[in-house]
Amino acid sequence: LTAANVVTQAAGDVAQHARFEEAALRGLEEALGEAFVKVQGIGMVGLYIVAFVAKRLGTSISGVAAGRRASGLYGQAGNKGAVGVRFEVEKTAICALSVHLESGQNKAAERAAQLQEILFGPPPFGRPAMPVTKHDLVVLAGDFNFRLAMPAGADLASLR
């Protein structure tokens, strides 16, 4: 990641996204034995998220939206933040988010604030949009940059 990437690839690497989508569609069909279609995808610098559904459900999809929430450099750069896709399958509202939060040993409060804003702030999908936490299913993944603090002498084997 360079300063040039942050400026010139605000939407991410579109060519790489397309290659991933092609491979994912092939892999899904091979693994699950049925065709899939892309619902929506969106990227931002080092983040990308895409949603697929089984082709047989394609006519049941509605309310598709996608958006970005930049939080790097005080919300001005997309090197940190979230990308999200939301849609409905019949009457089930689904939201999928990929996040990359602030890094650094002493930045836990900033990470927590960023996550709070992503989950409870205005949705990144534009208006009108359902708040993230009001969806029936929310998938949240990414690089949270949180560290596990264990007391000295803690039994690490108990975490397995």
C-alpha cells in the first residue's frame, strides 16, 4: 500500500476484482453443483466485498445497494474503513461488510470508535437505507487489528 494507491485506487483494483469474481463463480459451481450469479461487489484501496447467490434465487433478489465508509486520515482516505453490500432475498435483509480498522498498539480506542461508526452510524449504502444492525443477517469480516491481551503466565492452550 502506497500513498499513490490511496489516491488513485479509491475504488480498489477493478481488474483484480474481476479476476476474483470469475474464479469465485467457477469455484462455487464446482463445489456446490449449481450456478451462481453476482449480486453486487464494491472495493476501496485494500478492501473488496462481493455477494453471490444461487442462480435459482436471482429473481428473488431486491433492494441491492453497496457503499464505502472511509476512515483513514480522518475519513478522507480509503486505506481504512469498510465496504458493504446489502440486499434482500425474498423478505430477508442481508448485509455483508469487509472492514480494515486502524492499526497500532495504542490505537484500541480509535479501532473501537471506527467499528462503532461502521455498525451504528449512517449506513454506507446511501439514502434511504436500512441501518446495518437492523438487517436480519449481518456478516462482518476483515482486518480488525485488535490484539488479545493475555496476563503473564496465562494458559494459551486453553484458547485452542
